[in-house]
Amino acid sequence: MRRLTWSLMLWCLVTTGAMAEVVDTWRFSSPEVQARALAISGRLRCPQCQNQSLLESTAPVAVAMRHQVFAMAEQGKSEQEITGYMTERYGDFVRYQPPWRGAALVLWLFPPLLLVALAVALWRYHRRRQ
């Protein structure tokens, strides 16, 4: 009986610990600041997680970034300033819509150009066979 009790207690401890989540207890000065901070956090991506926003992620880096966004929103910073700071610190990956420059430009333009080249090659091949 004692073994069963200890096993049950251990099972409860393990399953409860696995379901624990990070709870933010941030207090905002106004509902408008809160709405703006949450909107900005929803548009930024966690650098550690697979395609989760800062609001969805419970990773330590996401929690730190979320608190930084909240603090900057409380200071009255604009969305461009907050996004610029996060991009400067963590790179373009944190933005769901990165700017069109450098490697991102190549990644966006390569598939359509490849499709056009393939269509031209198929057209030429078909034309030669006739």
C-alpha cells in the first residue's frame, strides 16, 4: 500500500510539473497600453520556438522578450521603435514579415523565377518536338 501511495504521489508530481506554464503578472497603466503591447507581442516571433508568437511561447527567451515589449510599451515607445529594437537584437527572424533585403529577397524571388524558367524550358522543349 505504501508503494502505491508513493507511486501515485510521484505520478501527480510529474504530471503537474509537465503542465506548468509561465504566468505573466504584468500590470499595465491603462487598457490601451495593454492592448498595444499585446498586439505587438503577437506580431513578433519567438527565436527559440517553431513559429510561435511571443504571446504563445513559454520559452524563457520569449518571456524575457515579452516583458521587454511590455516595458517599452509602458515607456510610450512606438511599434516601429519596439520592433526595430527587437529586430536589431534578435535579427529579422523575430518578424513574421521580414523586410525585402538581402537573403530574404533571394528567398522570396527564387521560387517565382524558378517557375518562370521551368515554364520557358518546357515551352522550348515542346516547340522543338513539333
